Amino acid sequence: MNAKVLNGREHWASRLGFILAAAGSAIGLGNIWKFPYITGENGGGLFVLFYLLCVLLVGLPIMLAEFVIGRSTQSSPVAAFSELAGEQSAWKLVGWFGVISGFIILSYYSVVAGWSLNYLLMSIVDATAGKSPQEISGIFDKLYTSGSLNIFWHFLFMAITVGIVLSGVKEGIERWCRTLMPLLFLILAFLLVYGVFSPNSGFIKAAKFVFAPKIETFTSAGALEALGHAFFTLSLGMGAMLTYGSYLPKNEDVVKSAFIITFLDTMVALLACMVIFPILFGHGMEPQQGPGLVFKAMPIIFSNIPGGMILAILFFALLTFAALSSAISLQEVVSSNFMDRKGWTRKKATLITGTAIFIIGIPSALAGSGSLLAQWKDIFGKNFFDTMDYLAPNWLLPMGGFLMAVYVGWIMPRKKLEDEFKSGSKWAALYPLWLFSIKFIAPLAVLLVLLYKTGIINL
Ligand code: PFF
């Protein structure tokens, strides 16, 4: 593949570039910040096994569906559905749904990424030196409740994201992901090796916790959380993979790429657990610490081990890179929509929507300080940030994914579907299996979750 612009649309310069960009979208805060703490809360073992099943049986087929729609239409989500189903068709709403999800997710994702920037700077200036564990974990509470710090980091992170997306698919997204992703793999490998060989490593205990199935700790709520997380972690249900697929030429093997991206994403989630839990167990700490796990526990641990400052810098750089390559894809869904639908330039689309996302994120950035929308929590039971983080993975993404699976499995012309799946693929023989999963397994599994969540069925 050469760097090119086909039919006026920019394309990936190389297959590796595409795979790293799509893996960059998938691998993010979901893998390193969220997966370890929900694994901790759900007792590991069976939860992890169930999550792996969701990734394979639901996530992988839907990722392929997104690539197929994106590449066949060479368009971003709204334009794609209006091309396939007609300008007047209600299916276009699935595309809009994705764009709105992009706005919402990036608005609070950027706040968490901002915490990561904060901890990166703290590690570089060795801010935890000489502090007690209580003082160190108290730093997170200080940050969380400081409105001005949260706004500052949120602004900075959005500015970096917008800056990269402004440079375009090849020069911005692909180039950055080609640099960030290998770095991320390297840092992760280093931390893993450190965990295995460090003197008081809890590696065996951690491996048992993550991989040995224990029936006692597995609940139906955990099963549902695992499915929702499979969508979030693979960037599915809002058209991010659809948009990245739209920059692919016809000779690219989408089936093989989807397998590679899913594999990389899953490995990073599992490796993140195997980096965090051995250090945690080795220091006598428990994994059930909720969302503060990474930000509260890791700095305490790093401050206790020799050379911990370097490890802390590496760890928070890893978290920041991962967040950035995912944020880029969220911004790209929104930008490309306004470029394709309204004919805006990349610059105009990215600057206007990036600013809008920054503004929408302000209530999330101020959620901990309680100064804006103070009544929100009284009314909804969760602060603004938590409400967004609940809505997006639990509702928006599974609903979007469900509708895409239904469209591809039941409505899209069969011949077009088959041609698109097989085009350029050495794995074309998997088509019947994929068709079966996208028609039945994936939508039924998601439907089950949504019905359970609305209380219509009770497990
Ligand atoms: N997959 C990202 C993560 O695991 O952090 C989050 C994400 C990115 C979700 C892009 C959805 C999306 F479209």
C-alpha cells in the first residue's frame, strides 16, 4: 500500500500504520485504568474468562461489521448509513448516535487522561518523595476536588488531541500511533519483567487471582459489566472502527486485521493486570479499590521500591500514551462527520468540535469539586462525571453495537456484505461463521444485557 488520496479521501499510508492506529484506539484507559479495577472488584478468574468470551463472540464480529461498513462506503458513520440505507432512512440515526457518543465519551475521557498527565508530571518532579502512604493517596483526593487543576489538565489534553487530529490521517493519527504504540508495548514489557523478577513480587498470587476461575465471586452483574466493557475496550458501537475502516483500501485484509487488533487489545488488558497486581500483592495491598486503584495505589507502591521514580514515570507515560491514541479516534469520529456531511475543512471541523467537547467536559472536570451542577448528584444519584461514565459504556455503545449488528446481519444486501468481507482477505472462509455470529450471537447477547438493565428480565 502506498500513501495516497483515493477519490479525494485520505487513506492510511501502510497496513502497519492502520493496525497500530486501530489498536491505539482500542488500547486505552479502558485497558490500564478500568480493566484492572473491575477485575479486582469482580474477584478475577471467571470474570476474566467471561470477558474473553464476550470479546471473541460479540466484540470481534462487531468490529468486523464496522470495518465492512466503513470500507464499503468510504465514509464516516452518518454519511455511511445514509449512503447504504438512503438519505431519508432512520438508520442514519445510528451514525448520529455514534457522533453524539463520541462527544460524550471524549468529554469525560479527557478528564481521566488529564489525571494521568498530572501524575506523569508528579512522577517527573518526584512529588511523592518523603510522603507517607496516607499523604500519597490523599493527593488523588486533592486533585479530584480541585476544579481549576482538572480544567487545566482537561484543556491541555484536549489541545494535544486536537493538535494531532488537525494534521490528518497519515501525518497526524498514523504517524503518532506508529510512535506511541511500540513505545507503549515496550514500557509494558519492561514493567512486566520487573514484576516477575522483583524480590517481593506477588506474581504467582496475581496470576492465580487473574486466571484461576472461582465460582464464588462471579455474579450476573459482573457478567453484564464484562460485556459492556468489551464494547468500550474495543472502541465499538459508536463508529470509531467504522471511521478508521473508511480510510482502508479494498486490498486490505480486514478479517486478519480485526483478529490482530482484538488480540493486541486483550493482551494489553491482561498484561496491565499482570503488571499492577503483582506489585499490589507484593506490597500486601488488596485489589478491590475501585476507580482510584491506579492513581492511589500505584504511586504508593512506586514510592516504596528502589528506582520507583523511573517506574512511575514509565507507568504514567504509558497511561497517557494509551489515552491519547484512543482520544484521537474519538475526536476523529466527530471531525470526519462534519467534514463528510457539511463539507467543512479538517481544520474547521476539528477546532470547532474540539472546543465544543472541551466545554461539554467542564462539568465532568468540576464534578469532584462540586462547584458546578451541585444539585446533579442529588437528582441523579451520581455526579456528572460518573453519570457520563455510566451512560456511555453501559448504554450508548451496546445500543449502537446492537443496531449495527442488526443492520449488517439482517438488512445490508447480502452480496455486498460478502464481497466486502472477502475483498483482499485470506481468511474469506470464515464468512459463514461470521455471518452467523453477527446475525444471532452478537445481537442476542447485547439484547439480553439491555433487557436485564432495564429490569425487563431478571437473571
Ligand atoms: N477503547 C478505549 C479504551 O479502552 O480506553 C475507549 C474508547 C475509544 C471507546 C474510542 C470508544 C471509542 F470509540
